[in-house]
Amino acid sequence: MTGKRKGELMMVICGVLWSMSGITMKYINWSPLLIVGGRGIFSAVIIYISMRMSGYRLKVTGKSLGIAFLTFMNLVCFVSANKYTTAANAIVLQYTAPVFVLIVTAFILKRRLRSFEIVTVFAAMFGIVLFFMDQVSGNGLFGNILAVTSGFFMGIMYALTGEIRDDGERISGLVLGHTALALICVPIGIFLTEPSEITLIPILLVVFLGVVQMGIPYSLYGRATALISGVEVSLISMIEPILNPIWVALIYGEIPGSRALTGAVLIIGAVIAYTIIDAKHPLPSGNGTEIQ
């Protein structure tokens, strides 16, 4: 098997494993903070071991701490969103991240957006509006806000990691972020969770989330990015927002409304189209907004 095929296979495995978050978290009746913190204990260990096996040492720098903060905020918002809205809404709205990269590029980095990038932003934003029209009150609205916030932090993280050329520094940020989740969220989450809910089955599911759903795929992701292009990584990773709601619908019968489904098609379609067109018409080196 060629290196390219190995990289593609690794990303397929990543997408499938990442997509397991919805069905697993819906079953755990804990505070979202305890879930994300407990998962962080195991994912931090797995990612650190993978980093050391690749020959990198832990680096604590301004950039790695920036990635750590963005990782922390992204995952806290995403896991919380899964508790307050449908898994489909949470994952699709999180995948608005590339749109936020474009917005940051335009308003902070002062780069003029190309026409297809402007279309991408407006199409995705209209898709977001449809999600909020589908759930205009209660927990669903709050969950949608958390999911979009997660996408915002993920988008800023993409923009930052695109500026980092040191792989060890980038992976160190992930290790530090997941470690922070464990150290900060577990104590708070325990306080917010009923003691009677902390039983063997939820604990095993959190271990599964940390090792299988997060730790292993992040380790594979780090290797895949060295074998295939960022465009291929982005496109193959779209398996996650497609499979995640399918698993939840099959197991829990949780099906988004018609507006949310239309919004999902708009958002995912806009991101895929943007990725393909951007690959065909790249900006000169140093001006890109490649999604990794």
C-alpha cells in the first residue's frame, strides 16, 4: 500500500471514530464538563505517547498554549452542545469552522475574500439561520449557540495551526489542551454530577471516548497529514458530520427537523465546494487559509 493510500485510510478511520461521539455522549448522564474532562485524561495520554513515539518533545510556547486554549474551548462547547441540542446540529454547526477562518482572514488579517469565498460564507451563514429557525427556544437554541461557538474556536485554531511550521509545537498544543480539560473540568464536573450517576458503564464509555474516539484518531490524524494533502484531509474528514447524525438517528431515533436538514446540506455542501475550488485556485504562498 502506498503512503498516499495509507494516509487516506487513516483519515477514513479518523472520520468513523470521531463520528462515534454523539451516540456515546448521549448515553452518559453526567455533566458535560465531567464527560469532556474524563475523556481528556485518556486522550492526553494517548496523544502524548504518539508524539513521543514520533520523536517530538513537549514544547510549552506561546503558540502551543494558544492551540491548547482553543482546543479546550472548542471541545467544552462541543460536548456541552451535544447535551443541549441534537447530535446532528452539534456536529454540523461545529463544521462551520472554515467559514470563521474566512471571516477572520477578511476582518483581522485584512485580506480581500475571493468571490467563491464570499459565496461560501453567505451559504453557510444561511444554513446556520435555518438551524436556529428549526429550534427557536429552550435547550435546543442554547445547544445550537454552543455548537456555533465551538465552530468559531475550531476555526481560529485552524488559522493558528496553519501558521505553525513546527509539528512538535502543534502536537504539544493538543496535548496541553487535553491535559487542561482533565485538570480543570473533572473537579468541576464531579461537583455538578450526581454521585449515583458515576457508575461502571459511564466510566467505561468515557474511557472509550478518550482512547478510541479521540486519542487514537488524533494520533492517526497527525500521521495522515504528512502523507496526504490538507485538501484530502478536509474532504475525507467530512465523513464525521455525515455519519454522526446517522448513528444517533438509528440508535436513539433523534432526527433533525426539515429546516435543520436543509441547513446541514447548505453548510456541508458549501465547505466541500470551498475546499475543492480553493485547491484548484490557491493563493500565493503565505496568503492561504488552508483547512487542516
